[in-house]
Amino acid sequence: MKRIVISLKCGESINLIDQDETLSQNLLEQLSSLFSINSVSILKTKTTSVIIRPSDISSISVEDIEMEENTTPSQKVESEQPVDIITDMD
């Protein structure tokens, strides 16, 4: 499992939990594409969608986390599916 933390230039950070076993390097490469987008993007998982303006992103970090059974993460947004990035929304 991975915790994705998107730090914004203003406001609170966005926290996502990715329960897929995607390698951190692959996930980072997918998320890095957000920095090359000029308009609005949607980060979409099975349970969560986040509409974000890439120019508002300060940084993105991906951390491996381990969960015990019957334990829920104390994050704002939880995901049960890999991150799907839809780019350049008009």
C-alpha cells in the first residue's frame, strides 16, 4: 500500500491511499505527468476523485505503508484502486 501526499502551494495537503501493488517508481512517473499539464486534471480511483489544478501543486510524495488487518488509515481520502490520471480537461 502507498500513501500519496499532494502538497499544495496554498491550503491543506491532499492525502490518498493507493492499495494497489504498483511499484513506487511507476506511480511517481504517472503522477509526475501532472506537472506538465496546463489546465485542470482529475485523479480518479475507485472510491475517490480529486479535481486539481496542477499549477497549485507544490510537491508530490509517495510513501510505502503497511496496514494491520482491521485497521483503517487515518487519511482524508482513501483509495482501493490504482491512481488514474485524466489530463487537460477543458
